[in-house]
Amino acid sequence: MIPELLHHPLDPASHAPLFAAAELGAAVSLIVVDLADAADRGALAAIWPHGTLPVLRDPGLPGGALGEASIIVERLDTGRALLPAGRELEVRMWERRIERMLTQPTRKIVEDRLRRPGTRDLHGVGEARRTLSAAYDALEAELAPDPWIFGDRLTLADIVAGPALFFADTVVPLMPAHPALGSYLGRLMTRTAYGSVLAGAKPWFPAYPMDQKPSLDTLRLGDF
């Protein structure tokens, strides 16, 4: 049985294993799960009781399923192409930083938009926006002129950073204040593997709950 990747096209966490599978040529069957649909939620809970996406359903795994984006990426990366030998801890540290600095505050802002008027957390959203702005400043200063975070080699850190930045840009724009980050995102978006993930997600973009919809336009990101 080919492993099944349960995901949603508008979920940044789902994009990381989708990107990795395309990059690595890993054979997976793609299944879209709509967490707004009660039947889909029930089916997901039967496979993965935590009820979160993404999930890799694989009979070769203990329990038959595995959650958490970076863990799924490592499962797919059987040849360790995305974890350079001797730098595994550094790569994983970057992945954790990106999750904390970019993915979590973006999720807070987007999920708050789905709440009923009068129940929204304006203070929490403001904090999340400030966290993103500070993260952009820090990453802008840290990014080397190399194509990827660890030089010429694409790693797990980039696999996670691409989706995180792509969706963060919809709530706190990268440009024009962060040209290095904009160029980095442009390189990721035009890489064949992630480009294919974004092309597959494009029909879902109108359903994105923010005013600024995701965009495949890379011209806005400057030279890369």
C-alpha cells in the first residue's frame, strides 16, 4: 500500500511534507481533509485521534499513522537528502525556530479571523503580528547570500520555511522591508517541487479567510 498523506491545500504545515514528497520523488497518495466538514473530521480522528494535519497513514508504521510535518518529512526522507550529515541538530533547530517564529503566529492570526465577531482576540492577534515582524527582522539579518539556509543544499529547514513564509506573507507582507526574505521565498516558490505544490493549491486560494489571498506572483518579491 502506498502511504497516504492526509492534508489540506491551505494548511502551511501540510505544505512541508507535500514539498518534501515532490522534492524527493516519494510515492504518496494525496488525500484532502476538510476540517470544517464533520465527516472528514470524524474520519481523521479514527486515523489520528489528535485531529491535526498533516498525517501520514502508512501500515509500516507503529499504530499505522504519523503526525507532525517535520516528522513526516523525515519519514519520507529515507536517504537523508534533507539532513546533511553532521548538521542534523542545526537543521532541526532551524525548523523549530521557523515553527515558533513564523508558523505559530500566522496560524493564530488566520484562525482568529474564523471566529465570530465579538469573540476575536485582538490583543493576541496584535502580539502575533509583532512576533512576525520581529521574526522577519531577525531572519533578514541572518540569511546568508547563499541560495538556501545551509548554503547550496536544500534541507528540512527550507522545506519548512517555504510554506511558513508563503502564508505569513498574507498576514504581514514581507516586501518592501525585507528584500532578502522576499528573494529567498521567490527562489523557493520557483523551485519545481514547491511550485508544483502551490499550483495544486491554487484552486483553493479564494477560500483563504484573510483579505490578502495567497498569490503565485513572484514579481512582487524582487530579484532572486
